[in-house]
Amino acid sequence: MLFSCVKEIRPAIPEYHGSIDQFLAGTNSKYNALKAYMSLDIKKKSGAVLSGSALADLDQENTQVRFYQLGIEIGDLHKLLAKKKEQYYIYEQAIRNGLVWWDLSEYKVSGNSKGITVSSGGRQVVFQPGTLVPLRQSLRLPRGLLTITYSDYRQTGDLWYPFAVHVEYGGNSMDMKMKKVEVSFRSGQDQ
């Protein structure tokens, strides 16, 4: 058996030739649903840990997340946290906004050479100038600030998608490492 120590070389993320408004309008008008197969690690400040695999299935209105350990489904997010509605809300917001960062409406744009900030309500997403990949996001929730950082970008259709998403909220953290991402677009739309 041969092993290689050569790091995988990924193509450079190309420059986006258009404005942030064109990017968001184009992506929002075409997006229909997203499925993300991932490893998921949730660490609570109390020391409790939930680790395993997950399937996040999102469409325009619904967020469904199924957890698996050792290949066996242990439940979906809603049922696992049925008695802990505030925790469910936080995790749902983290997953939905973390995975579908482009879903913004009535936003304001500001920026500099370090990032283009798009603000919408209590939410801010910072994009890398030129490529328009998301760098980080913050979301104001009733009891604090939820922060999301992105890395490990890979091409998924015409979209460069972050395959590593780190979330922090109130001393708790969640790491989502994508194994596969499928973005479906409305019929009649090109990617």
C-alpha cells in the first residue's frame, strides 16, 4: 500500500465579476434546496459533547437535521431538543444561517479591502472582496451573539462552498465539516 504526503491542491477561487447585489440576487433567485452531509461536533460549555454524522436538509421554509452515530440514526434535531425550545432555536439558526448564508433580504452593504459586510436586521455576513465567498457571520439572538466562521472552500456547481463551518454562542461551539453538499436550483434556472 502506498501513502502520499502530498497536500491536495485545489484550484484557486476565481474572481466574481459583478457586484455583491448581483451575486446575492442571482443566488437567492435560483436557490431551491440544500443537502449537506457532514460530521458534526457540538461542545457545550458544561463539557458535554455530541459528535457524529448529520444530514441537513433545507429548503426555502424548512430545516431538518438528522443525527447519526456509528451509522445509526439517533434522531432529528427537532425531536432531540423538543423540550429545550431555546436550544433548538439556537441550533436551527446556526445550521440554517451557517449553511445558507446568502439568504438575505433588505440589506445594506459596506466594506473595505478586508471584507464586504452585508447587514440585514440583526445579521451581518462578511464576504471576501473579489471572490465573494463568506468569511464570517454574526447573528444577534435574544440572549447573545452567534458567530460563524467559514473555511475550506470547494466548488459545488457554480458556487464556491465552505466545507468547514465553526459556530460559537454563549460559550458553546459547533463544528460542521462537510463531506458532500448538494445545492438544487429551481427548474428552468442554470447554476
